Amino acid sequence: MTKNNYFLLLALPILTGCSSGQDGNKSGIAEGKGIITGNGMVVSAHRESSMIGNEILMKGGNAVDAAVATEFALAVCYPEAGNIGGGGFMLIRLKDGKSDVIDYREKAPADASRDMYLDKSGNVTNGLSTETHLASGVPGTVDGVIKAHSKYGRLPFREVIQPAIDLAEKGFPLSLRQAQSLNSNRINFLSRNSGKTAFAGDSLWKEGDYLIQPALAETLRRIRDYGREGFYSGKTARLIVKEMKRGNGIISEMDLNGYISVSRKPIETFYRGYKVITVPPPSSGGVILAQLLRMTEPFSIAEMGFHSVAAVHLMVESERRAFADRAEYLGDPDFMKVPFEKLISDKYVLQRMSSFYKEKATPSKDIRPGVPEKSLSEETTHYSVVDAEGNAVSTTTTLNGTFGNSIVVDSAGFLLNNQMDDFSVKPGFPNMYGLVGGEANSVQPGKKMLSSMTPVILESNGKLFLVAGSPGGSTIPTTVFQMVVNVIDFGMEIQEAVDAGRFHHQWLPDLVSFEKGSLDSLTVRQLTDLGHVFNVRAVIGSVNAIGILPDGKRSGGADKRGNNTAFGY
Ligand code: GLY
């Protein structure tokens, strides 16, 4: 970070008042984008969830308590992606340096089968894996966050979940952006549900209207009172199964009872001396990020310059190769041998880059037509938390599409995921993100669909340095990659690194997507001369990050691309 940036940053925080933390120190609460605080911080996609997480920190909760409170709050205030009907990955790094991944990715139900989305002629049935009850995997979020809390939490669970219950019951005012988001999905809410839902009533939403969700509050109360049983058995499980029967879905009570999240060893690699900690399969995100960082480390990106022809070319060529490996090798490690350690080894990535030419693009094996812009659909959400002691949580969680499959479990008030589309429903057939895959990611009962979620934590000299992640489907790993490069190679401060323009390549289709205005026309022309083909997208990713400054303060980066908000004290 340059000195100028640092002082600019100090001028940005909005101090909203003073309060006393449990330690008795008088400390101000800061909220907004680009804030700096001295103790704890939460950055998430919504003001309410960040505020709730920060309140838990100020009550003496640790980063995991705050993460769990934030996650449940997101299920209320950010139904686009926050969820109890979906899944995710929570990466935890404790202040003593120990780290853990809680994998609460959804699973295919026991009655799922390899060709369940194909018609009699073997063609993919349009919309079956995205818009119907059959699109849902067995949800993992509730089991995952309860596991995280029981392993690492400090405050009682009821205290941590209660703010989300209150939020669902009392409601919260909608921003213009969120009112528009709900309105644009209204037709799906109305056509895919049996009656009225909290998300689509008699009239369109306006900015400032309150979203009140009594049925969701009831479900959250059952989780508060009975823990995982409040979701995976009893009334909630019965309501889910009833909802499934209404729409020919296949999730059974046995699937729900049997869902168990797992603790996994994080992937660890290095980039220019920083330790990079991220998630292993069944997310592809950590493998891709590690490959990208190792592939580019031998080159001086800083000397090439931010968004220079040379830097974009190098990064795009790395992305092309990493995504080609994703399609071939990655899937659920509980079902097959995933050679991810080999894929991120130096020997392998160097060999992979031996076909990299500085002066021309390497065409992807099969050139396919570009996929239409789908940015509205690819909603996932990421939050980052750091507490006063230095414990950190980096979580990405999702329903897959925006509002999942738009199906609300009747009388339980929560949305179901359409995560089954993240399987390769037919080898070579692109999913909603245009990603292709093969046998490694085929549908099998009880298997987890391959994810791209990439929560990351970086250490510098053994100390916490950066917590980050993003939504964006297939663009998640490339977004996180650019975030890391922006901070480490280009020395950007956190908010600047989060807001900087982004680009993306995923092997197939053989296209470089870039955000409008992020690459100048001369750069695009010169890259086109090298053989790259471009398409413009409105938005790529939405990063929520916390950096630790040299003086130990927390610097929050809440992406300008959304209502993302940092809250800290
Ligand atoms: N559904 C988005 C992902 O897991 O990558």
C-alpha cells in the first residue's frame, strides 16, 4: 500500500457512534466501504448481516461466533444467496495459526442418478437442473455452521442465532437494488410456488419496504431450540419432503437425517513469500487459485503493470490452463481420487506453462460459441470476519443461482438451492456458468457437485494478512486471484484492490470476459492481435475482504459492485 493510499483510507471511515466493548474499552463503530478499525470487523453483502456479526464480536464472541451469526442473518436479509437451504465452505484460521475447512456443500439425494437430467434421446432437458424441485441438492448450511460453532464458538448458540430470528420477525428495509432484485424474480416466485411467499406479495417492492419473514423466523427458532435436528428432522424435514412431493423432487427424510458436513485439511501454498490457505475439493476454487498463483509467480507482474497487455495475457493464459484441468480432473474426493496435490505441484504447473507464448494466445482445444451474459443468475455470497484477537473466518455460501431455484419450502419460509446444476449433467454440456466437465463430476447418489467457491486467507511471516472471497460462479477463483495479485504485486490498499476492474477466462468458451471500462481499448486491441477474443460483462465477482495493516488495524474492503458493507469497531 502506498503512503498516500493509507492516509486516504484513514479519511474514509464513517464513525457512527461510540460504544463500549466487553473489555470496557471505549471504541467507535465504523461502517461502510473502505473502513479501518482497531479490533474486529465483518464484511458481507448486506448491511444488516455485517452489523449483526459485528455486534456478536462486540459482545465478546469470537470470529466463528460472528461468522455463524452473519451466516444466519444473510439467510434472512440476503435471500439472493444467503441461505439455510444451500451450502458452502467455511475456512477458519485461529490466532495460533491452526486452520480448518468446514465443507458443507450440498449432496445429491440418494435417488439421484447420472442421467436424471436427460430425456429419452439423451438430450439435456432444459431447466430441469436449475428451475425445478429436482435441481436441489441436500442442504448443508445448517449442519456446517453448527459444526463450526460447536468446534470453535465461544458464545451460546442461541445467542448467536437470535439476531437472525429477530431480523426475520421484525423485518428490515429494502434497498432500491434489493427491491429491484426481488421484483425481477417475481414471475419465478409466483409461478414456482403453490401460494404467496414472503418474497412476492400483491404488489411490487419499493425501496424502504420491509421484508418480513414469519415462517423463516419459525424455522430458525426450531434450529435455535433443537440444533441440527431442528432442520434435518422433525417439522422442518417434514415440510421439505412435503415440498419435494408437491414438485416431484427426490430429497427424502433419510437424505436430510443423513447429511453430515465434514472438516477438511485446507490447501496451503505460497505466493511471493505469502502463505495462501484455501479450500480443497469438492471445490475447484482452491486448486485453481493455487495453480494460478504458482503459474504466474515466475513472472514479474508488478513490472508488467496493472492491466498491461503482458499482465492480462499471462493471467488469461494461466486461467485457460487451470480451467482445462478443472474440467478433466476435479470432482468430489469422497467418490474418486482427485489428484489435486499433483495439480498444484511446482513440477506440474511449470510443465503446464511450458506452452505459454508471450507473443500469442494458445487457442482452447474446442472453440465454442460464447455463452450469453448470465451475471444476474450467478449469485453466491462471501463474508470475511476477523476478531480482536486475530481469529479469522472466510466463508463463501450459495444457493447457486440467484434465489436458488426460487422455490420456497411451504410454511418453512426458506429458498431451495439449484446446486445440482453444478454437476456435469452430461459430459461436455455447459452448466449455467458455461463450465464443462466429465465423468469426475457426474451425478451420483450422495456425491457433492464440484464448486468454484474460493474463500482464502493469507499469512505474511506467520501472521494474518488478508481474508477474502467472492461470489460469481466460475469467475470466483479468477476474481480471488486478481484480488491477491492486486494486493501483493500492485501494492493496492484493500478497498482499491476490491474495486479494481476484473477479467476472466475459463478455457471454454475460449473468451476473455472483462468488465466494461476495465481494460482500455488499446490494450484490448493489442491483446486481440495476440489471438484473444473478448466479450464485455457488466460485473465480475463481488469481493468482501479484510486486510491487516502493518500496525495491526483491520482494513475492510466491501465491493463497490453491491450493497456490500463493512462493520467494525
Ligand atoms: N454454485 C457456485 C459454486 O459452487 O461454484
